[in-house]
Amino acid sequence: MTPPSLSQRARPAIGAFIGLVLFAACGARAQDYPNRTVTIVAPSAPGGMYSILARLIGNKLERLYGQSFVIENRPGASSITGSVFVAHAAPDGYTLMTAATTTMATNVSLHRTLPYDPLTDFIPIVQIARSPEVLLINAALPARSIEDLIKLARSTPGGLSFGSAGPGTGQHLNGELLKMRLGIPMQHIPYKASLAEISKRPMAWKTRPSRVSR
């Protein structure tokens, strides 16, 4: 039996999103919404899960409402750049955002001051996906298990490096946790959420295709 595609698995969550998106339209009457272009901000570079999910939802909403849903990528600062833009947008339901734990929880703990408040600047609509992460290494490295990886890290001058989509992201924190628990030297190399750049590192955390909420 062929596993369902990402778009097929997204349908139940997109349906829920459509049903609840009207709650974001605080400044417009529900029966009139939307009557102009809606922007969905993805606070990451194109190709990331923020962006993919935003495009899946936007395409469905365009067909349903006959209005344009434009996806705008605003990467940078562990999703803070995009979040600030949305927080300062007019609260009329015409600027939406796909967000994750980094945006809504982790950044609060990692930054002494944050230029937005997750509790007061946003209205949560619905959980649309769960995105597990896996540890990958370059196939040329002589390691095929965690035990091999530990030996390699300890025998490599300066230790290994691991890439992430930026400071404070899940990839970064998972890498630091692995480093701490295994007691191995590793250097964090942050990128601007570009999966192509991350994949060049000797070791990298990569996000698997999302398991979309049903």
C-alpha cells in the first residue's frame, strides 16, 4: 500500500485551518472575509517546513475563497524577523503566519528580551503538523552508529561540527543536548534555514517530512 503523500496527509489539518481561520479576522466581518489578498508569512527560507506548509494551506484557501493567498518568506534570527513583522501587522486577519515551537516557546527562554510576545501578539488558530527530526551524517564519514560517531568525535581534533537552521532552533538544541549527554566535542554551525547549506556539513540535523495532524 502506497503511503499517502504530504498533500494528502495535510488535507484534514487544512480543513481545520480553513474552519478556524475566520477567528483571525478580528477587524472584518466573517461573511466578507477575505475580500482582498491574504499574506501568509513563513518565518524561514523557501523550502523549509514553514514555507511548505504555508503553500499547501494557501493553495487550498485560494481555491476555496477565490482570493489570492500570498506566501511571504521572512527568514532570520530563528524566526524572530518574520514574527516581528506579523506582530506589527494590522490585526485584521489578512496577515497570517506558520509558526513552531521555536517561535512560540523556545525563543522566550533563549532571549532576555524578545521584540514580540507570543501570548499577546498572536492568536493561535490550529496545530497543522508534527515534524520529527533525525540526525544525519555525511556518507563518507567512517561512522554507522552512535558508538562510531562518539569514537569519531573524540578522535577528531577540535571535534565534529553540526549544522542547524539557526541559533535556538530545534536542530541547534538537539545537537547541544546530544553533545552534552554523550560528552563529545561538537561545534555548532548555524545557517539561515537553508537545507542545501546545512546538508554540506559533516553532521547535520535535518527535519523529516511532517506528520500532519489529523
